[in-house]
Amino acid sequence: MLDVLLINPFISYNTLSEDMPDDNYHHYPPLGYLYLAAALRKNGFKVDVIDTSSNLTLKQTISIIKTKKPKIIGLSAMMANMRGAYQLATEIKKKIKPAPLIILGGHHVSSDPTIIQRFPCFDIGITGEGEITLPLIVDRIINKKEKIKNITINGELPSNLNKLPFPARDLIDVNILKSKPVVGMITTRGCPYHCIFCSRPAISKTIRYLSPKLVVAEMIDIFKKTNINEFCFHDDTFNLDDQHVIDICQEIIKSGHKFNWVCQGRFNLIKEKVVKIMAKAGCTKIMFGVESGNERIRNMVVGKGITDIQIKKGINLCWKYNIEPDVFLMLGFPTETDKELSDTINFGKKFLPNMIGVNITSAYPGSKLWNNLVKNNELNPRIIDDYILGKLGEGFRKAWPNYIPKGMTLEHLISARNLAQRKFYLTPKYILKRISRDFTSWKKMKENILQAYSIFRYGQSYKKRN
């Protein structure tokens, strides 16, 4: 019999095939679950993990639970997969008698702790991080036979990441990709920034660093066990501290291993000496959140604190050292005008990054945008429950509503998004650059053709509002 089974639920079990990643999507195993599993094993508990990459239906998942007979099931969910977490928890209570205790953790319960009282299919909630708190709760339930139900417990933050065991990657198949595998890692936790759309502060704001020696030791350990040398650092801001980055790069170089890796960064923190050593240590891509092409929206509304000059400098530095600068943008912030929308539409053509990702803004529980909308009676917080119960429809991308600024429409924002992509991706300069870079790889060329067709086929003409 298993002590704890950790399950990464689907977005919705009614739209299983739609929510699964396609062949070109890099699925990263659930790093949080693997840290929790390692912490539980360190404390002597028998634990296993079920990941969404296994493509299991609700019926198949229940069958596995019956076979493994866990005493406790741990689910973790953001707003996106709260629908799936609810479906799974409800089915467990219906089909398994006596039902295992169900613990809910993750972003959503951290920003919405009363969900445990509203949805009794979840027995316990843990907010924040769980490596310290979860084993203590499991011990109280299994060894001390305490009955703990219908409460939310604040998770204690691990103050020293170096004391945590490596994630229990042996519990999953890291070769889940049909293409070349990529392993997710972290070197820091916490984020000091407060962007209006982000719910990350609900988990933790305290910045903590993993020892550069341990970071590289983990990379080497993964390579020895799997022969995988591709990594993605999931730190909210990898280049938060120059010396931390430099030390990691020096450790990689000193190891003699040829690792390729990508990370997320901020343009206002980028420095040439750091980019130079990152390139030498194997960094191939940095992903930057810019959010808006307009400085007023970006800094006065979103709270990004990044100037156009810093963006231009950062992109040029990346290209100088053959690191691809990818940029992510959003459309539809409070008070945004058509002129400011146009600045985002023209961002790619103006700054020439490697690629752009353009999304329409949504409000998530725990974010400043959400809190402001609720405070001003512009949004009913009951939308959370409606989404979880399936009243808004199935599939997060189709069901969860975008934020639409006053005076705009969703159609207007979709049109602007498509135009931004067309202006960047379907220009002769960009096309020739991609062909010259990718012509030796048929796979990359095929991806480029499909991407261009998609943008051309589904793009719409952008029209300013009357």
C-alpha cells in the first residue's frame, strides 16, 4: 500500500485530447511534485507520481489509484487545472471506498484558501510551498492517526534550498518527449516584482538561491542517468543576481560538460559580462516578459519597470553572443488606448527579437488585476466556482474569460494579436533570416512553414475602433 500518490490533474478530463501537448510542445515534468515526492521519501514515506504526460483518462486514473491504494492523494493546481482537480477529486470520492484523504496545494489554493470549505471533495489545503509542511501533515495522519479535515494550512517556506533533496525524477519517464527531451530545473525561488497580471506572489515572495555547485551537480546527475543535456531553468527571473548566474556558468564550464539551456530574464537586469559567460556556458535562449510595447502601459500600469532603451540593448546583446531573445507580450490592459495597442502590435518589427508570443490579458486570482477588479465590482469572484463546476464550458483557453478593457471588445483584441504576429513573422526580412538559419534542418523548416501558414490562415485585419 502506498502512503502518498501525487497527481498532476488535467485542465479538464472532458477535453483530454484538446489539452494534451502536441508533438512540438516541450512538456516539462511537474517539478513541484518531484520536489514534494523527494521530501516525502526523505521522511520515510512510500510515494509515487502520476503526470498528465501519461495521457490517462479519468477512468484510467481511478483504476491506477485503486491498484496503488494510497492512503493520501496530493493534487496541485493553478486556476487552469482546478476544473480537472475537482473532477478527479469528486470521482475519487464516488468510486473509491473508503476514499483516500485528498490534499490540495499549488497556486490556486494559495490565492483562494477558502476553496476547501466551498469544495468539500478536497479535505485539506496547503498554501505556499510544501516540502516542509506536507511530510508533517502526512506523519500526523498516517503515524499519529489524527483526523485532519476541512482546513487550510499555511506551508512553511524552505529557507535553505540546499537542504532539499534533488527532485525524485526516477518516478517519471523523463524521455516523454517525441522530440529531444528537455529537463526543467530551478536555481532560485521567489520573485521581488509585482506585475499586475501575475499571481506568483501568492506562493512566496522571499528570494532564495540554490548553491551553484548543487545546480551543476544536479545537471550532471540527470545527464549520467538519462543522457539528456538540454535544460530549462524555470526561475521567475534567472538573471536576478549577477554573481549567482556567473557562478553557475563557471561551474558548468569547469565541469567540462556541454550543456544547452534556456532561461527567463529581465531586460532591466541584463549586463554584457553576464550574457557573455552565459553563452560560453551553453545558454541558447533567454525568454523575456515585456508585456507591452508602450512604456506607459508597461511601467505605470503593469509595473514592469523596463524601458525601451533597456529592451533594445538587451536584444542586441543576446544576438551579439548568439543567444536567441524571445519576447512575450500581452494586449488589453486597464486604460490602454488604440495608440498604445499599436505600440505592442509593432513591437516585433521595431525591436527584432527571435520570436514573439502575444496573448490577451486575463485576470487570475491572487493578482493585482484580479483584486482591483473585484474591489471595484467589475468582476464577480464567483466566476472561480463557475469555472470549476464547468458552468463556463470545458477547456481553460475556451472557458476562462479574457480581461476586456472598457471600450474594447474581444474581437478587437484578437484582431490586434493576429496583426502583431503577421507584422513580425510574415515579413521578408524575418522569413529570410529563419530560412538562412534553419535550412539545414527539415524539421525546423517544416515547423516554420506550419507556423507561417497558421498565422496567414487565421490572421485578421486590424481595424481601429470608431
